[in-house]
Amino acid sequence: MLSMFWVCGLVAQETMPFAYKRAKADDFIIFPWGGVPSPDFAAGAWGDMTSPADLMNDLFDCGYNATGFIPASYVPAAVGSRLAVILYDARVASHPEVTPQQAEQTIQAVLDEIKPPALRNTVYSIYIRDEPNASLFPTLSLWAEAIRKHGILPYINLFPDYASDEQLGSEGYEAHLDAFVNTCKPQYVSYDNYSLFEGNLFDENRFYGNLETVRKKSLQYGIPFWNVILGNTHFHYIEPSAATLAVQVYSTLAYGGKGIGYFTHYTPQIGNYRFAPIDPFGHRTKTWEMMRNINLQIHALAPVYCTLKSVNVFHTGDVPRNARGIESTVHLKSIGEGKLLVGELADPAGNPYVLVVNKDIQKSVQLKIAFKKEGKMALVSPYGSGKMRFAGEQEWLAPGAGILLTVE
């Protein structure tokens, strides 16, 4: 009986409207933050991945739609695995002071190393800098402009808001974001925030306070944001679980984010780093399958989610720093008890959607939710099967999980 259930399920899945489709990086980017193993590793000496093609196929299989920071020699393999390319070259990443002409000449030289030449137009982004001090923005802007002239996104990742003013080089985090946007003219904002700690501690003020500020600036400047989240454990951070990955991803979606980066896909061979999807020997860990699961959920939601506009965000229970409570709701009459985050969104026709997140990373919750608009509630399936009725057992949310709902 059980085997028949799975056969029927697989047959049905093939006919579902969203099954097996991947979001394009332009719509929602999912990428491993960091570099990839060196192309010099010996065959058979690093797990089961013994070539650039193996590495890129592994990323695709894990649900990414973009590479980590790869050298020019990896581009053919990345394109073969249907991944958007984020290129890394030390001549750019060292971000020396340059004239505009020198920056343009260097970028051209970097692109000229991609063989065959036809693949040069497949580069999606070029890495420039991680967590720059504001004093570097003028130089970074020259590199960014030289990259944009090729129709490529410059990649600069910003500090979280718990960085000091000395680290930021700005008087406060909002001023730092303003200076970055006004100087570097980015097409998106990428930043990192790690707020889950040993002992199942989730610092909501630290995580959501930062999301509030980035969302505010994203809306102010009309550019999307990407959130780089915790995908391994090190220092005093928590070990990855289905709940810790889900709460970070779904919270970013609730705030209207359009990108997820994971730090990291490959476990660094230093200190107490562990449980990234790939271990220090090149083998998959328990995190790999959990990460694939949440990434495929993003792809399943993307056909609907990427059409929506963020209109409000609120929390129930204790309200984190910078955030609002249920009194600010736009779409809902009521929502049940629990530690919940609600991102309120609207489609191009103005129809209401909410993305509800269970912020509790240890306990499930049953939703009791009512929209102001009359109609039948539906959920957007995170498993690639479109919309379905929201009732009965669909009301349960696992620890850290999210659900996208509407009323029709």
C-alpha cells in the first residue's frame, strides 16, 4: 500500500504546474557564499568530487541556482550545470586603488581568460569585496562601474548591523547603507547575519532588527536585498538543522528578500568549523539534504512569490527590535497563538498574501488565521504542486517553517 502511494505521488508530481522548475537567479538567487575547492586537487583525493564538473553538479543537485566564487577555468562546468556564474579573480578581489581606465582593462583581462569566448556572456556577477569599511566605497565604485559596463552584477557583501561604527566607517548602520547605495550604485544589497547560537538560542533582536533596517532601505531605494545566512557551525553558533535553515530562509522571504546565500557550502579546514553541506574531506554531511530540501521549497514557491510586493511585516508575542506588532496588520483579522512572524504581501492585482513563519526552532504550531477579505484560503505548496486548500492538517507548521497563504 505504501509503495503504491509513492508511485501515485511521483506520477502526479510530473504533471504539477511548478514541478522541477528552478527560479532564475535574476528573480531569486540561491548561492553558496565563498570559494570552491582548488582545481589542483588530485583525482580521488577529495571525496567523490574530482573535477569542476563534479563540484558544479553537486551545487545544482543541492538546489542552488548560482555558483560560489569560482575561477575562470570553472565557468564551462558551471554553465553545463545550469548555474549562474559568480566569478572570482584576485586582481579584482584585492581591490587596489585604480583609475576607471585601469579597472576596465583589468575586468576585460579577467573575462578574456574564460574559454571558449562565447561563455563570457554567461557571467552573472564578479566578486569584489566582503564587509568593506565605508572608506573603501569610492574605490569599490570604480570597480563596480567597470563590471556593470559588461552587463554583469558587481558583488559586494556588507556587514551586519552588529558591526561597530569603527568597522563600518560610518556613524550608524543606516548611514552605512545610505553611503553604500549612493556611492556604489548597487542593483541589490547583500549582507550577512548569524544569530543562532549553541543551546538553541535564537537572537531575534539581532536577526530581525537587521532585517527591518535592510528592508526599509531596500524599499526606499527600490532595490532588492539578499541575506547571507548561517549554513555551518563554528565558534559558538548552533549546529544546522531543518529548523535553523528554515527559520532563516522563510524569515528572509517574509521580509521580501530576493536572495539567499549560505555561509558556507564547503566546511573550512580550520578551527571548530563543521557541518557545512560538504565536510573537510569532500563528502556530504547531514546538512546537505536539509539544505537541498529548503532550497527546493524556495524554487517551488518562486513562481508566485517573485510576483509579490512586500507591504508590511509584523510579529506576534515579543516584538523584536525595530519591528511592529499585530496592530500594524494590513491583511489579517486574527492569527492564533505562537511565536510568529507574518510578512504581508500583495500580487500585481492587489490580492492579499501572507507568509507566516514559526519562529520557534523547537516546537511546532497550529495556525488559526483569518483574512479581512472574505473567501477561501489557499496555500502555495512548497513542494511544486501550485495552490491548494488551506485546512485541516495543512494548518500545522514545523519548527522554523513558513507557509505562503492567500484568500480567493
